[in-house]
Amino acid sequence: MKVTAPGTRCGIAMLGLTLLSFSACKKDAIVVPATTAETSQTGLADHPNFKAANLAVTFTTSAPITYNNKSNITISGISTTSIALQNCTNVIITNCKVANSSGIGINIYQCTNVKVTGTYLNNLATGVYALDSQGINISGNYGLNMKGPYPRGQFVQFDNVTGTGNRINSNKFQNILGQSDPEDAISIYESSGTSADPIQVNQNQIRGGGPSNSGGGIMLGDGGGAYVTAEWNTLVDPGQYGMAVSGGTHMTIYENHVYSKLQSFSNVGVYYWNQSGKPSSTVTIGSNNVNYTMYDGEINNTYLPSGSAVPAGWRTNYYDKSLSESTLPTTLVTIP
């Protein structure tokens, strides 16, 4: 799903659990179970080892921070409810805790070269929201319980983030059912990297999602965009869907582990469905290990709508029965 601020533009890519009428902001469909004929890989995707960040455990309490037209600054060692950056350049946010707010934790607007690392994100509407920006690196952070409400609810959302150096890598994110109200854990909307340096959504660990009937794990190409890769991520019970491409060109979902048990809102593990209203091509979805149980008890690992172009690698996605609740720790994230 997608939301922008300021303003209230709509644009959502989702697979609903029931057949509903379409609107400008919502697209839903019944999804049928995948068949084993669609999968031919015979081994577990070979992930690089996850590199956990060393995060601080003590912080200095700070009032909310707002910077406009600042350059070459570091925000470090604080605990606050929000950090807002506008028209800023070369900013590092490190070893912080941003928590306990009904708003966005870290709001990045029209900025260049911002890095958020080693930071806790807890009990927020959305953890990090980057709009109309370049060179945004969100890596090595821990997030727990995004509260929304809809249409917010992401740990990280890129909206018209473009150019080189854009990363969402090596984060640990957990939503606990009953303590959170998330949408997509990671959302990439109308954002584009370059052929030489795609936007990376790599090596993240995501546990938990729901009960939204539209939200899920990692969404690429919402509203279009280009040159985005999602590789070596591990997702357990992420919500209605696991990983998806809903538009754009040069999109890649490769060598990820995606698991869900039966839940009232669980639907499909990995899908490609161009809902952007724009041309979509050069999509690769392959070598993913998936074990996803639909809300009716059927295994529903992959979905491709009738008449859709078949992504490269589609038949190499593998039904991996070894994936389970224990694929990630039950307690993935603890906030000090």
C-alpha cells in the first residue's frame, strides 16, 4: 500500500481476501492456490549471514527534533518521539530511539544523503517515511509494533525516492498481533534506483503482521517505479501477503524465505500483479523459498493473474516445507 504526506493522494496495491468492487484507492481479488507445477527448485535459497547491528541501550531524552535546510549533521544517542528533516543534506541518525508517538517517527522530505542506522523504532504510526528524496539509507535498525492506523503502518516507506544510494538493508522488524496495526512492513512507492545502483531491500528479517486484509511484508513497484531489488530477506507471518511486485520495471524478488501459518488474514506468499495503471516489464521473481498457508488452509505460495506476463525465474520458486514458525526467533526485537 501507499500513502503520502503532506496531502492525501491515494494509491494502493493489495490482494484482498474477498472479492470487492474496485475503487481508485483499492484493488482486491480472490487468489487461487498455486500448483506445485509452478515450482522446480530443489534446494534452500543460499542467504548471506545476517549482520546484526550493535545498538545502544542508554539514551539522552530529547524533545522532538525538526531540522530545515541543515547540512552535515549527526543526531546520536537520543530518545525522542519524532525526528523531522526537510531540505536537509548529509544527515546521519545513529544510536537513537524513536518511540511512542501517534505520528511518523522519522520523516524525511526533500532530503539528500540521509542515513538511519543503529536506531530503535517502536510504537509509531510509521517508523521511517521518505518522500521526494535521494540517497536514503535505512540499515541496521530494529523496529517493533507499528500502530498505523491505515493507511500508515509501515516500518519503512519510500515515496518518490530516486537516484543512487537508496537502501533498506539488514533491519529487524517485528509486529506483535494485538499490539500493532501495520500495513506493509516495507513499502516502495513510485520510487526508482538506477540500472547500476538499484534501490536495495536486502537481508531484512521481518516477523508478524495483520490483521489488515491488505497489508503484508515487502511491496515493490506500488504505483510504478524502476530498478528495485529485494534479496535474501526472511519473513515469518508477515500478513496478508509475503512479498509482491505490483508494477514498475526492472523489479527483482530473488532468494528470499517467506513463511506464514494459517491466519484469518493470510493469503499468498509471493505475487506479481501490475496494478499501477502503467506499463510494467522486466520483472524477475525467482529462487524464492515459500511455504504460505492461505486463510482457508490451502497452501498458496505464488499468484500470477490470468494474462499476466510471467516474470523471469517464476518456475524456480520453491515450495519449502522446512520453513516454519522457528525460521525466525519468536522474539525478534526487544526495545530497551
